[in-house]
Amino acid sequence: MADNKDDEILGKAYDSKLMKRLLFYIRPYKKYMVLAIILNIIVAALGPLRPYLTKIAVDDYIFHKNYMGLLWIVLGLFAVLIFQSFMQYLLTYYTQYLGQRTILDLRHQLFAHTQRLAARFFDKTPIGRIVTRVTNDIESLNELFSSGIIMVFSDVFIVIWIFGFMFFLDWKLSLVALSVLPILFYGTFLFRKKVRESYRDVRFHLARLNSYMQEHVTGMSIIQIFHKQKEEYKDFSNINADHKKANIDSIFYYAVFYPGVELLSSIAIALIVWYGGGEVVQKNIQLGVLFAFIQYTEMFFRPIRDLSEKYNIMQTAMASSERIFKLLDDDTMIHNPAQPLPLTDLQGAIEFKNVTFAYNEPDYVLKNISFKIEPGQTVAIVGATGAGKTSIINILTRFYDISSGEILVDGIDIRKVDKKELRKYISIVLQDVFLFSGSIKSNISMNNPEIADEDIYRASRLVGADKFIQQLPLQYNEEVKERGATLSVGQKQLISFARALAYDPRILILDEATSSVDTDTEQLIQQAIEELLKGRTAIVIAHRLSTIQNADTIIVLHKGEIKEMGNHQELLAKRGIYYKLYQLQYKDQERIKST
Ligand code: M5T
Ligand code: MG
């Protein structure tokens, strides 16, 4: 629940600091903003003009039986209406244009920022929350830009304008019409408060519904295997029912408020007819004035009612912008040095010097790690689950920065070079293969224009992925669906090997998956690995005995510390941890293979 705190922010409807920052995004489109405001004022002014024209029609022409004049005034009314519609069209178009342009920029910035964030950020932030920022929160800003800010102007303007006309025509009648306002204001105030609370509930329950859906669709096969459909269905029904209840609550307020406003407006009109009618009978006012007043009274209820909705838009937008800015201001990044050292033509020597590292200080997962790899050598890291093997990779690629010590490539501290430069030389094959939607080809090249089709084919042939790809209906252009759901684990792994090889890296990092594959694929993968390692510096987190045996150096990691180091023969002779591990884990593999 604490994780939802951010999504619960419901602050002020107007915060000058946030607004200032928001306006910064509108600045490039200032001219559309000005245009929209002008259009707004025109539209706002045209509406109240019509009752006034009606009044003239009644008092000056109908009463005096002036048919020609009446025709003209009706044509005038018609012209005003046409003009108003056209202005309305322009207004709608340009306000939406303004909104869309602004959120386009903001969304760009948000995504770019998210891309720069470090692994630490993603460790503590649920994906759903980031997605919400880029979708829902941005959407509520769109509403602010495209209707909120500008429409508030027009609503206020219309109300003032109508009141102006009314008082100009007859101040006593105006006071009669406005007598219901205190009730309207109070009702609106109550409504706003209630709706706000219920909206928060709706949002909360919607978020719950979404995350439940997402999690359970993803894990559907587990649910089916364990035959948990009934229980899961019950949980879901409860969440669904809560969501329904929250929505119905909020609908209830609307169902009361809108007819209430309607009722008030009818009462106001009745008062006008009653009092104004008397005045007309006593010849204190003209009949046309009464007509105009009835129309004005109908007219001013809408903007006042809408203002409460605008208030909600403003409030939601302020809360959203606060969350968006919080994400934009998040500085959980791996920073590049101000003056990065050049990293040209890397040879691929790697050295760890007394490296200590923690995901969360002071829980050190790597302690005092020192080792050295010459260019072209292969180092295998072995150790129990949770020993810190993957963590070594995470700090070499600068997904995380270390607490103390030094990591050097070709003798240069990796914190002194541009991390983009560093990563250019490193390819990595991770424990879980991640495929993106797109073709097999784009998954291998990662859409890098520097990688030609030929490179893709060659890499695939070398790692032995070519064979199964050729058998796909569209071969390299075959779509990868749902992150590779239609491919086997071994096939996905071969693709990720091809991806690593296509980049022709100086340094290759391999975090082998423990999952076993069939013997054919196993052999394919083995050959692929051998191909990958040729002529590069490699760090291999190995579970396959053959990979380990051929390594130049084996590092035995235990609870974040290096316990043993040497080649296969040396470590066996030592009869230490590696020897035991070998007995337990690898001996069986060997026996199976030799039979
Ligand atoms: C080493 C912790 C993990 C373990 C220790 C990746 C990661 C790990 N850890 C975190 O707290 N946050 C993280 O993001 O660090 O973990 P490892 O380096 O992943 O271990 P391994 O690769 O040797 O294990 P395995 O299972 O892959 O063989 O205490 O909790
Ligand atoms: Mg690991």
C-alpha cells in the first residue's frame, strides 16, 4: 500500500511553482495559446449576444410589426450562430493541438529521462508506476493544457459578460435571477468535495484491478497448473466489485448534482417569469427584456457548473504534474565524468582492485574482490546461487557503481570514461533472454544501423542459430511475438548469442542460464559459446563444465568473496570448494556425457 502513496497525492488545484514549470512546456507554442485565448473570448462574447438580439427583435420589431426589420435581425442571429460555430471549431482544433504538442514534448522528455535512470531506480520502482506517469498522468496534463487553463478563462469571461448584459438591461431582475446563486455555490462546493473523494477511490480500485489483471494474465499457466482458477476468480470478483462500488458512488453524486443544477435553473427562471412578468404587466420593463433574461438565466448555469469540473481537472493535473516532475527530477543515475577519458581501440584487459559493492549499503554482496584478466583470456566465475556472480557483471558494465575499490579496463578506471563508450566494447548475454517485439533480425541487430544484414546472418551461422531460423516461415523476418513466446528457451538463447556476436565486442560477458536444454541444443549452445569466446576477453558465469574447464582462470565466489582462483587442474588439486562443487555439480554432467 505504501507504494501507492504517490498515486494518492491530491493537493491544491493551483500551485504557482508547478504552474510556472508547466508553462515552460507551453512556451514554444505560445502563439497557439494566445490564439486560443482570443478565440475563446470571441466565442464567449458571441453567446450572450444572441439573447440581446432576441430582445431587440421582440421589443423593436415584433412589437412594432416591422417584418423587414425582423427578417434582418433573424438573419443577424443566424449569422452570429454560424460565425460562433466556426470560431468554436477553430478553438477546439487549436486547443487540442496545443495540448497534444505539449504532451508530445513532455512524454519525449519523460521517456528519455527514464532511459538514463540507473538500475537502482528500477529496483525500487514498480514498472506500473512508470507506465502510469507516461500515460495517465500525461493525459491529465493534456486535459489541463487543452481545456483546463483556457476554458477557465472562457467560463469566467462568459459569466462576467452575461452578468454585464443582465445588469445593463435591468438590475432588479438581475438580482432576482442571481438569488439562487448561493445555493448553487454551496451545492457545487459539496459536489466537488464528494466527487474528488470518490474519484480517488475509483483510481485506487482501478489501479488494483489493473495490476491484478496484469500479474494473473502473465502467470496464467501457473494458475492453471495448480488449478487455482476458482480462488483467483473469487479474488478478482472482490476487486471487481469494489471497483464497481467506487464507480457507482461517484455516479451517484453526478446523478444528484446535475438534475439539482437543472432544478435550480428552473427555479431561477420561474422567479424571473413571476417577478419579471409582473413588471411587464405593470409596464416597468419591456417584454423583450423578459425574454432575454430567461435565456441569460439558462446560459449562466452551465459555465458555473463547468467551473467545478475545471477545478477537478486542475487539481488532478497539479497532482499529476507533481508526480511527473518528481520522476523527471529523480537523479538516480550513473553519471559520466565531466571530462571523460577517451577509450579508443580497447584491448580488453580487465582488473578488479579491492572492489566492494552493495545494492543497499551496508549489505555488501561483494567484498574485497581483486582479479585480473589479460586481453583475450576467458575467466569463469563459479559459486552457489546468490554468491554474487551476476553482481560482478552489473558493476563491470556500470549498471551500478561500486562502494570502494577500482575497476580498470586497459588500466583506465571505468568511472573516468563515458559509460556509453565503455558499453560499446561490451556485449552481454544475460541469464534471462529478453526479446523485443519486432523481427528476429531486429532482435539480433537491436536496430543498429551499423550492423549490416550480412553481419546478422554471419553471426547467426556462427552460433548455430541459422538452422532453426531458416526453418521459420519468414526466416529472419519472422515476427517475435510476446517477447518470444513462440520460441523455445534454447532458441531464444541462440538468438541472444547471435545478438552478442553481431556486435563483435572486445569484451564478452556471459551469464549462463541454469535451465537445461535438450542434448542437441546443448551441443549447439556449447559450440556457440566456443565461437563467441574466440579472440575476446570473456567473463563467463558458467554452469557447463566444458566452458569452465577451458577457461584460463576460474574464480570461485562464496558469499561475495573470492575463495579460490586458478585453472581447472590447479583448483582440483587444491581439494577446496571448487573440488567439492565439482564433485557435487559437475561430475554428473561429465558422466552423462561420456556414456
Ligand atoms: C548476490 C542480491 C541477491 C544476492 C546477492 C541482482 C541483484 C542481487 N541482489 C540484490 O540485492 N539486488 C539485485 O539486483 O545480491 O546476487 P547475484 O549476484 O545475483 O548472485 P548470483 O548471480 O551469484 O546467483 P545466481 O542465482 O544467478 O547463480 O544476495 O539477493
Ligand atoms: Mg546470477
